[in-house]
Amino acid sequence: MLVVMEKNATDSEIRRVIETIEAQGWEAKPIPGGERTAIGILRNETPVDPGLFLNLPGVKEAIPVSKPYKLVSREMHPEDTQIPFGNDGRVVIGDGHLHVIAGPCAIESESQALKTAERVKAAGATFFRGGAFKPRTSPYSFQGLGKQGLKILEKVREETGLFIVTEAIDVESLEMVEESADIIQIGTRNMQNYPLLRRAGQSKRPVLLKRGMWATVEEFLMAAEYIISEGNGSVILCERGIRTFTKHSRNTLDLNAIPFLKRESHLPICVDPSHAAGRRYQVAPLAKAAAVMGIDALLIEVHIAPEQALSDGPQSLTPDDFTALMGDLRSMGLPLPSL
Ligand code: PEP
Ligand code: MN
């Protein structure tokens, strides 16, 4: 239920609605808007009777919210969420620009990270990505440099000014990642790791939440709801491909999810064509297709020598491929920001 206040409702009228909600043992979530305030009702286990509110002074209407996800939904929060970065807050994800997050799958060494970062920055990326903690399908594959990888990422930020995105694979790594990174990534395999989602919801850092490779869009939104319900409203939804029956790509990029998520949720949307494709030649066409749908960010894997990469080499672009893709996005008129 969303209780919508009249334009001229007073603070005490708003307070009275909140008290009425709390008296039922529910949680009230005031959502101040440009014109009027709305108050969401959370933690009700049975449907709410609108009659509880309709006679209170200052109440315009009480709208039933039909969806299981609430805090992530546009019904509760009509305006797009904007997430600012840096001291001056000049770089914003969700303000209509198309940010590009680029870098290797894994941080392998300082020189690999710095060389890649210089190239992706020169091409127009605003965020650098790279895993220090890697959730690998095989326990024998490279698992990442851990804390040393985070130190390298800090150096990349210092030397280039790029903002940093890196993955946390459990609560322990999240506590290290939130000290070093500008965005905490939660990967596809952890989309339904509820203790991790809750801990990310207590962090001050924005979270890039990847869609589970098996998850429906509703389950994806419910995972974001876990994070926001703990108090962290800075969540970016990342579509990265889902498992289907195809063999011509690693996953299938669910482009249909983009208009659905934009309609249902106010959260910024990122698309990762690299993990969807799994093959280099498919990455740029998928990136362009997603970009024209009006997303907020693209996440692209780039490696200085993909044939030597310790993970995801076959889908990584070379710096030259990446530069060409950025040139194409620019000539398509897409709103790429600068740092
Ligand atoms: C990654 O970004 O390198 C990664 C492991 O992504 P995903 O969780 O989407 O597989
Ligand atoms: Mn990867």
C-alpha cells in the first residue's frame, strides 16, 4: 500500500499517517517527491485496508501495491535513482549518461591492471573493473590475488582517477572490498546469497548486483529488495545473460529484461555483454544493442593480452577492440560522459 498525501499536507499530517502505520506493527517508509510525499507500507503480512488512511487529514489516496517487490518498484519511487561518485558528486550513474565500466575479468598484476586502465580511460571509460576475489566454477582455476588485488585497484584509482568496481564473494571479502572500491559487485552466483545481500545493504558503498544466470526478473528485483531493505538504496541492476539451450553463446543476453526493469524499477540499469557472449566477436554488437535501449552503464571485459588471461580471455576485448567500440558508441550519438 502506498499512501499518497495531498500537495499541501503538513508535517503533522504526514506524521499521523506514519503513526497509524506503526501502530499496526508495520514499517512506514516516507518517500518525499517533487510535488507531494507518499508513504510506503512495509512488513505487512496481510493486505492493508485503505479505509485506515482515507479519512485521515491530508491523505489524497491509498493505492494498493500489487508487486512483491516494494522499495525497488516505481510504484513506490517514481523518479529514477541517481548514484553520485567522488567528492564533488559530478559523476552520476542514473543521470541519463551511459557510463562504461571496463577492465579485465581478474586483476593479475600491477602492470596488467595499470596498462589496461590507461587504455580504457583514454577510450572514455569512467569506471575500472577487475576481480580480486574470483568465484570460479573450478576450484583449480585462478582464484584472484585477494587483498593484494585490492591494493592494485587502489593504485589504479590513484593514478588514473577511474572509479573502481570489484566483486565481493562473501561477507569477509565484502568487508575488504568496501574499504577499497567505489562499487561493490555481487556476482551472478551470489544473487540469492541472502546473508551477503543483507550485509551489502548495510554498506555505505553502492552495489552492482548481477542477475543470477538462472533467475527470473522478479527474483532479481527481490534480491535488490534485500539490499535496499537494509538501508542501502544505491543499487545498480546488471543484466549479464541467462542460461538457455543455445550453444552459440555462453549465455543469452536478455534484452527484454531492460524495458521491463526500466518500467518496474527506478534503479539504474547496467548491461554486461561480455559474460552473456563468452565470445569476443559477439560483445560489441550486444553492447550497441543494449546501449540504444537507454541503459545507464555497460560493463565490458578488456585485457591487454586476452590469449594470456587467467580468466575469461575468450570474451575479453583487446584495448584496440574496446577503443573501436567506444568510437562507434560515440558516433551513434550515445551520451558517454567524461571524467
Ligand atoms: C565477472 O564480472 O567477472 C563475473 C564473474 O561475472 P558474473 O558474476 O556475471 O559471472
Ligand atoms: Mn569475468
